[in-house]
Amino acid sequence: MSSQVPSDLLYAKSHEWARIQDGVATVGITDHAQHELTDIVFVELPAKGRHVQVGEACAVVESVKTASDIYSPVAGEVIETNPAVVNDPSLVNSAPYTDGWFFRVRLTSGAPASLLSPTDYVAQIGE
């Protein structure tokens, strides 16, 4: 398994990751996604209390190259956002799986079947 695709996460085909613990999913974008975007200069996160659906655009990242929607890989209520990535968007580049997380969602149901295992995500991105 690639060190850039942690084995304890689930992955969306749109390059978001979810770490699910005790009915709460922490969400961010993958190392592959941040690498493709290059230097991230702006992050807009969903409002706390917002209800998101699987595949719903709910955040935005802007890089020196482009702006991209971020899609929720899970359904539920946003219970926390990460102010650190708003204040320092480069955290998404330097630490996409740790300090660069985006938001946390209290799940309305379990992990969606559409999420990929680490092995399947590595196959998708061709690593």
C-alpha cells in the first residue's frame, strides 16, 4: 500500500477521503488530489449544522491553477470544520491526511457502499 494512501481510510472516486470513527466521519482530500491541484491558496468549508448528502458539493478549494468543488463522501450533519485550513490552506498540501482535514460529519447511516477501499483507490489512481 502506498504511504500516500493510508490503509485506515475510505475513499471517494472524486478523491475525498473519510476516516470513520464512532459514527463521525472526518473528511479531507487525498494526497493525489492535492498534488494534481498544486499549491492550494484558498479553502471554503461548509457551515456547521449543514446537512450534506453523498456526492454533494459542499466545499471549495482554489489553487494557483484552478478552483475545485469538494464533494461529501458521506451523508449527515456537519458538526465541525477545520479553521486551520482556512487560515493556512497550504496545510492541505503539506498534511492532507492529518492537519489538512476539512470537516467532520455525524453520519445519518454507515459508510456508503460507493466508497473505495485503499486498494481500490490505488488501482483507480494508477499507483
